[in-house]
Amino acid sequence: MADNLITVREAASFLRISARTVYRLIESGQIGAVRIGKQWRIRTSDLPGLGSTAGSASAPSPVRHENTVNA
């Protein structure tokens, strides 16, 4: 099953933090994200409390960033 991708702004709204904080979490590897062109997208399964890890009390594990190339 494919993960849903959401924007940084949507993730910030869900987590109730600023978009800048979401960017910092992406940069530090605390939230996994993919770059599509110039924009970041976040898998819902990579957010604490959303997706397949819902209800987990553990902190999210560091995830590598994947860069994509526009063809």
C-alpha cells in the first residue's frame, strides 16, 4: 500500500508546530521526507501519531532523505 504524501504546511498543522520547525526536523532526520522538485513532501507514516505508527509511544527513528530528479 502506498503512503500518502502531505506538504510541510499540512504536517505543521497536524503536529501543531511551525513550518520552519518541520523543516528543521526534516534536516535533522527526525521526520522522513522526499524532495519533489523544490518542495518537500512527508509520508503520513513518518509522522508520529499518523499512519501505521499511530499509538506508538516511541520517538520516530531517523530516516534518510530521498532526492528526486525532475525528468
